[in-house]
Amino acid sequence: MDMFVIQGGSRLKGNIPLSGSKNASLPIMSAALLTDEEIILRNVPDLADIRHQCKLLESLGAKVWRDNENALHIKVEDESNCQAEYELVRRMRASICVLGPMLARRQKAQVSMPGGCAIGDRPIDLHLNGLKTLGASIHLEAGYVSTECPRLQGTEIFLGGPFGSTVLGTANIMSAAVLAKGKTTIESAACEPEVVDLGNFLNAMGAKITGHGSPRIEIEGVDQLHGCDYEIIPDRIEAGTFMVAAAITNGELTIEKCPCNHLMAVIDRLRHIGVIVEPDGNNTVVSSARRLTPADLTTQPYPGFPTDLQAQLMALLCLADGNSIITEKIFPDRFMHIAELNRMGARLRKEGPTVVVQGVRELIGAPIMASDLRASAALVLAGMVARGETQILRVYHIDRGYEKIEEKLNAVGASIVRTSES
Ligand code: EPU
């Protein structure tokens, strides 16, 4: 397994590019199962999770390849297999988003139930209720969800749950309802930019979707969809992570083609903390040269503060001049990074879904362990500012969602070496 060895103390400076959004790519790739015509996707990042999704699509009869311009092509050639195997699904929870498209196109779908996950309990009840409301039969057997329906029927679906809406649940229901007979209305739909990107992609395939980006999505079912050529949006979570990288190292980064309109809640908190965020054409310049002011933040569904940037902001607030309060309202147990940051000298105390962050003067390098994707990103950020050397074990977590992160950060002045755990 790989590890990172980080020498702390460098100030980052320069231009840094963004990759395409992982969380937009995964449901869009799944939706390619809705046609047997060729789909071309541009700006799909080259990541462990994306390679995994390619294998899953191949197991479901698709031919998947990259061309010499790095565009990803998907063409379904055999629709006879309707089962997504446990061996493939267990490695990545987002595999569940093949369920809706496969059911809509092949009239049946069997997907292994995704297992537990480092960020907490992650049920799929809302996905299943939505498909049932569209007329599908649902059975749970030997760890698999089996669904069947000769033709889904458009209807009204309420998708809200105890923690708000569901991003992949909305993706699944949208991608199923596009081929349903008649009109479907999704109430309490997720409004995340990744859901909007999926809606735009489905429309490029010939779907009739309106309202995506709002809590009420309307879908007029069509008989069939066709191939298309589509460019995925930039990764807002990678952009937010680089904003914190500039701030935590007292540096100045120009984030290229930064989707600031998808990051308003994050920019609001960063400015409160004292970070300077300034648009410069398509780019955004982020810098920080003074002491950090503490801040309170609560994660919420979009357009609220994203749970996927909670750990990174916590790393930053460890160094603020006073106490901050962070409350996690999407995944209340998503705090695996606390113990590791405390090993580096942070003062973090968890009380239920809330963490009290007592600012300290410095973090100190230590051997630490990555646990999930975003927690690992927070540890890289902490390592870049810590005194001395930080060793992060199990960086495969970070490789799931950040494309060439050490290369990008080293190009603007970081000192991160990838090596093998011995
Ligand atoms: N929930 C239910 N029932 C369901 C589905 C979800 O109760 O059927 C609950 C969840 O337990 C959670 C809340 O609803 O408390 C929101 O979960 P959601 O379904 O929106 O999460 P997701 O769609 O499984 C996506 C991202 C996550 C991101 C969340 C929230 C992908 C591949 N994953 O997950 O990204 O944290 O939305 O924004 O898009 C990551 O990239 O590191 C990551 C974990």
C-alpha cells in the first residue's frame, strides 16, 4: 500500500488546475446504460472510483475505453446481464446508481446491497421507495436487491428523509423515470450541482427533464434515449480543498476554472475566517496572510455547507485564533479525522454530531492513518502546515477521489512524496 511523506512548512503559490467532478461522473456513467448508442464523456477524472465504475459497466455488457484525447467512451453491446455483483459493488457505494437505469432499460435489475462505510450508516431505503412508487417490485434476497417492472409508470414521488434529500437517490429515480410512461414529479429532490449535471446529460440523451437544481424535478417520460457527447463539470470539492490548501499554508493559489457559483457557502465561511477569495476571470485567487478568525459551521444539503468539505475546514480551524463549532448534519458520524488531527496536536472534542475546535498555535508532524476520502484530504492539508514530517498511511482512500493530488500540490510548492508502506 502507498503512503505519503509530507514535509510541512511550505507556502503554496501558483496556478492549480481542477479535474472533472467524481460525484457527477459516477451517476452519469451509470446512466449510459439507458441506451445502446455510444456515449462520449469529457473531463471524467482518472481515479480509482472511476476505474471501478468502468469495471462495473463492463460486467453489465458495456464496452468502455478512453481515446487519445482522454475522453471516456461507453457503448452497451450486451444487455443480457442484469446483476451487479457483490464483489464489484462492495468496493464502492456509488455502484448503487446503476439500479435505476438498468431497471428502466432492461426491465429488471439486481444489485448487491452496498455494505457499511467509514462515514457511517448509509441506507438506501429512499432509493427503493422511489422505484417502488414508479411501479417496480422490490425483493431483498441473499444480500441483493431485485427489482422488476415491464414499464415504469410516471407518478409523484417524495424523496425527503431524516437528513434531507438524497443525492444518489435523486440520481437513481431521475435516471429511471426518464423512460417511464407519463410524467414523474420528484418532490424534495437533491439540488446538488452533480444532480443538475446528470439532468443536463440525460436531456442531451433526449430526456425531458425540467426543474433540476430545485427541490421539484419534473420528468416527461420518453420511449427511448440516444447517444451524446457531454462534458462533466469541474469538481467543486477538489476546488474547496485547494482553497483550504492556500489558506492553511498562508499561500496564494489561482484555482483555474473554479466553479465559485457552486461554492457560495464555503466561500462565505472562508471569508469569515479571514481568507481572501477573489474571482479573476474564469479563475479564482485564494490567499491568506493573517491570523485566522474562528467560525461556526453546519453541514447541510446544497446550497448549504457540503459535508464533503467538513474535514478540510476542520483542519483549517484547528489553527484559528479561538474556538469554533462544527456540526455535521448529513453524516453525524463522519469524524474519523478527529483522532488523527489530535495526534498532530489539535484540540478537538466531539459531543454527538458537534465538534468543539479549540485553536492551537501549531500542528506537529506525526505518523497518521487515512480513513475515508475527505478525512484523508484533511490530513494532507494538516501535514502541509505541520512542523516537521507527517507520514500518512493508507492513501488509497485519497486516490479514490483526488486525481494526482500530490503532483498538483507539489507543482505549487508542497513537499509530498508517495512511497510504499514497508
Ligand atoms: N439517506 C437515507 N436513506 C437513503 C439515502 C440516504 O436516510 O436511502 C441519508 C444518508 O444516510 C445521509 C443523507 O441521507 O444521512 C444524505 O445521503 P445521500 O444519499 O445524499 O448521500 P449519497 O448520495 O450516498 C453523495 C456523495 C457523497 C456525499 C453525499 C452528501 C456520491 C458518489 N457520493 O452520497 O460523497 O457526501 O452525497 O452530499 O455522489 C465523497 O465524495 O466523499 C462522498 C461521500
